[in-house]
Amino acid sequence: MSPVSFFAAYDGFGERRTGGTGDAASATWLRDLAAATGAEARLAPVPFSHFIPGTASIEVEGHCIQGLPLFDGGTTDAKGVAGALGLLGSAAPIGVVEMEPRAASLPGNAFALARRESRHAAIVVALRT
């Protein structure tokens, strides 16, 4: 199997959130591929609490923009968080930062520091793509 066909097949399982149907299907597929080479391969179920995030969006002047919640960011009630937007680190209830997608996970950046300090009720990251 070529690398292109391998990744195309893997991508075909759709969303692969831990414990979801795409995760289980891709795990079975990978096990079967390994077994086809003669390797001993088995699935080992591991119990865990499964958290399924709700909708994440921001509404500004009547425009709703869908987002993706961070799993370590906590949860809100059905009303969500309302307030003024301001630069990350400001006194605004909702901090906003723009960054490259790969920069969000780098240690020590402004976003990582703001997450630890929890000054804001919410943080919105606008990705440069």
C-alpha cells in the first residue's frame, strides 16, 4: 500500500475522536493491516470517561462563527460566556489572539500563558490559515 493510499484510507474513517466510531474502525483496520503482515496484533479495550464537547462558536454583531473547543478548557452552561473582546492578557472577559495553527501548542507562548493564568472567562484563537 502506497503512503498516499494508506493516508487516504485512514482519512476515510472520518472523525477519530478517542472512543468514537471512527476511532474504533481505524483501530480495527490498523490491527488487520498489521496481522496481514504476520505480526501478532490485537485490540486492548481501555475504559475511560468519554467527553463529547458541545457547540463552540462566537457571535459578533449578529454573525456566528463556528469554532472548536479545547478539551482542557472547561465547560460552560447553555448560556455560554458573554462579554467584550480584548487582546489576550487584557482585562476583557474574552481574550483574543491571532496565531499560526502550529503555534498554539508551543510552550511559553502568550496563548499557553493565558490558559494557565485564567484571566479570561474565554479565549478565542483566530488561526492564520
